[in-house]
Amino acid sequence: MAKILIVDDDPTIIEQVTNILRAAGHHIESRQQTAGLDDVAREIAPDLIILDIHFPDDPQAGIKAARRLTQDPHLCRIPILILSGINRSTKFPFSISENDISEDFLPIDAFIDKPVRADLLLQKVERLLNPSGKSPIQRCRVEE
């Protein structure tokens, strides 16, 4: 099946998501930080990246990583799914959802709140791996 890269600082989340996706036949790689993610993605060549937003060193590390990935001509076609607990773990007066996906603010393809339900995760992963329509963001905004 697909090669999926999970990037989350929480090893419990990585284990949970890995178990769900491996049971569905996917090959999983994981990292606990966004530092060097561009190089890791080039090396692994995943079909999908599942990315957290909030990391201990930077509360916006996942958003910044998504922006870098979508601006890289070698990585911009890889779909990105944000899996984050930011809506319940922060005191923001707003929440983040798929309605916030945009080329400039949140250049991703899908968003799921933690804790994740296995059925919803599998549904989103399937949709991203086998798209039937246009991505919510313009892929590969850079010159190739």
C-alpha cells in the first residue's frame, strides 16, 4: 500500500496512528520533530505526511513545516494531513479546522482533531491517497 510519514512529538500518538495505518496495510515511518523534515521527506519519498502542529520547541512548527514542504518543488505534491490537538490544548479564542486550509495560512489537504478516531483517520487517508477532486490548496506553487 502507501508509504506514510508521521511527524508528531508524542510517541503515544505515533504508536496509535501507526497501529491503525499498519493494520490497513500501509508502511509507516515516523519522526518526533520537524527539524530536517524536508531532507527526511526527500529520502523517504512518502505518499502522505501526517503532521502535528504544536511541538515543544515551536508551537507553530507543523504549520511552518507544511509551508516549507509545499514550497519545495520536490515535495510539494505530497499530500499533508494535520493531526493536532491544538483546539483542545491551547487557549486560543478560535479553533482550527478544514475551513482554515489555504495556500498562505494552512497549506495542507486535510485536518483532524486529536484524539483521532480510527474510522475517520482511515477515511481521510484513503481520500488523500486516492483523490477524486482538486486539492483545497494549489499544489506546487513553485517553478519546477
